[in-house]
Amino acid sequence: MDRFSQYDRDSLKGCDGSILLDSTPGSPSEKESIPNLSLRGFGTIDRVKAKLEQACPGVVSCADILALVARDVVFLTKGPHWEVPTGRRDGTRSVKDDAVNNLPPPFFDATRNLYQFFIPKGLDAKDQVVLLGGHTLGTSHCSSFASRLYNFSGMMMADPTLDKYYVPRLKSKCQPGDKTTLVEMDPGSFRTFDTSYYRHIARGRALFTSDETLMLDPFTRGYILRQAGVAGYPAEFFADFAASMVKMGNMQVLTGAQGEIRKHCAFVN
């Protein structure tokens, strides 16, 4: 899903497809922001948009396409299916710094994430632990967690909360200063939507500080340990994830005469 903003109603909105816009001369877009450098699939969105414009021009927004594709990716990787409310319109503004200012970075403490990034957006502790469980899919650049391997808290050592047997494996993949290598967030299962990422968190094998520190809060820790059990509770997680995605996708959307329906997702009309 797209990113959130603190700007007024005429500026960047919530799920308004701003992440899809290309940069313009002198104005780098969200695509160029550090948290978004590992994002892929823009060409897929463009192809879907082109087909829809042929069939029903000016009807389906890029923001709706992004919400629907996110749902379909989860479903096609053996995750839940949910009804996606549609009718969003596209924003006309994408600024590089908005992603940094409004996305919880991987090195933050989860308790601060909650009150700085989640609660102001209308999300609660349950949404936080559920949505971070989405890290069961995909990869991350080494640079997003390198400080946990080589210079935790400026001490030139590994984060002591990381599983000591996992650290050498990560170091073998990520050399100091590596900004290009991608590492699976859920090793052995990064193409399947399941509860296995919670088992990694419980074992001290979460890549990100933001995920690891979920174990410090009694509520989020309890949720993680429940999902990390031998059997787990995938039905609970799947239902919770679907509900949180709908909740997040309904935030500060543009509707009616607001924004526009882009003809091409990478450019404003």
C-alpha cells in the first residue's frame, strides 16, 4: 500500500498512488527515498494500467490498482483474500522526503513506532504487529539492518538481541558498506505468505530493530509468541492482516472530485 502524509487535504494523501510517480527535474519523488529503493514491480502496475485504460479509460485509478495488486500478491502467495474498497483517486504530488518522514524506519524501537507512526494514522498496536508480519514476503537491502551487524548503538559490535548463530550467516551475505545485496526477510519462506516470520522474531532472527523490539511490549509479544508456536494460528493472522490492510487502505483517500485518475501511473495528467 502507499504512504501516509501529514499535509493538508490539497497535498499528498494516504493511499493515493504517489509512490508510483516518477521524479521530475529538480523534484525527486518517493521512488528515490531510501525506504523505497528496494521496491519492485512498477512495470507490472504500468501494464495493468495500460490494459484497463484500453478497456475502460479514465475509470480505474492507479491507487486502486495498487491496493488490488497488493491483495492479489498476498493471495497468490497462499495468503488471505479480502474485499478491497475501491473508488480512490490519484494524487498529483510525490516528494522524496515524505517517505522518510512518514514511514517507520527499520532501526526504530517499535514502541516509538507505535506513537510516532501508527497511532497518528489511526492504527493501533494490533495493526502494527499484524502489518509488520507482512515481512514474511520479500527481501531487504543489507543497508537496512547493517548497523545491527557491525555497529549497534555506535559500539562497533553486533546487536546482542540478534541470535548469535544468525549473525555470522548475515555477515557472510552483507559486507560492511554493502548497499546492493538483497536478503530474504523470511528465509526459506519469503515467497509464501505465512506465520513463519513471527518464529524468526521470537528466535531473535528478525532483520530489523523495529520488528525485534515488538518483543518488548506485552501485547505484541503475546501475539508473536502465539503465532510462533508449533501449530501457530494462521487463520487468526490471515483475518487480522486482511482487516488491517483494509483499515490502512482507507486512510485519507482522495474521492469524488479530488485528485485525478491518471492515464499513466508514473506521470500526472
